[in-house]
Amino acid sequence: MKILMVCLGNICRSPLAHGILQHLANQENLGWTVHSAGTGDWHVGNPPDRRSVLAARNLGYDISTQRARHFSTSFFEEYDHILVMDKNNLKDVLQLAETQEHQQKVKLFLVDGEVTDPYYDNELFKPVSLQVEQRCKEIIAELRK
Ligand code: 4NP
């Protein structure tokens, strides 16, 4: 199973989802591969935002070695599930999908809602990291069946 997490910059939210789900999947020996990417390319090659690195570390995850990537249309073939953090990400990624099969791979990471972009508010990193961790645990339970 290959899962791609997507947000705008690929430095705050999707690196958390990427690192946490990969860690939990490894713990369960699921053999999953989790990656991430951004719909924007401003931060390509950069490590995650230090506030996300810290929030992840506080929960016991190391995301510091990740490097930001830009979403590519080749990812529609490469991944089984493409999970996006908010509705703008959903619109942007769906616009690039050329087949129904590719469109169907794209879903909001949260079942009914968006992961708030914490970039402009330091106080949001902790609640966002906890929300992402909780959802990653649910995803493990749902997709391992
Ligand atoms: P992310 O957060 O999409 O969760 O990585 C952002 C990071 C950077 C910017 C916006 C959102 N930015 O405008 O540079």
C-alpha cells in the first residue's frame, strides 16, 4: 500500500501525517509506504517547519529528515490513496486528475473536515499534531482490513 499526504507547502501538515502514519504502519509491520507532497512548490527541498518537527518530536515521532516535494501528476499512478488536508488541496489535486480512477484516489484526510493550516499561528501546531495522530490511528484500523 502506498499513501500520499498532501497539503499546500508540504512543510507543516502533510509532513506530520506522513511521518506519523509511516511510523505507526512500521510498528504494525504493515509494509506500507507513506510519502507527502505540496500543491505549491515554494518550499521544495526544505525540511519541515521547525514547529512541526517539534510538535512531532513531542509525540515521539522524528520527521526532521523529510524534504518537501511538489505534487506531480505521476503520483496518481504511483499511490493507492492520496489524502489531502483541506478543501483547497482537494480542488487543486482533483483539477490535475485526468481519469475517474485517479479522482477516486483523492480524499480528505479527515472524514468530515479540514486540517487547519497552522503556518501563521504557533499555537495551532500542538492541536494539529494531535488531530493528525488520532486520524492516522483510525486510518491504520480502516485500511489494514
Ligand atoms: P502546509 O502549511 O500547507 O501545512 O505545509 C503552509 C506552509 C507554507 C505556506 C502555506 C502553508 N506558505 O505560504 O509558504
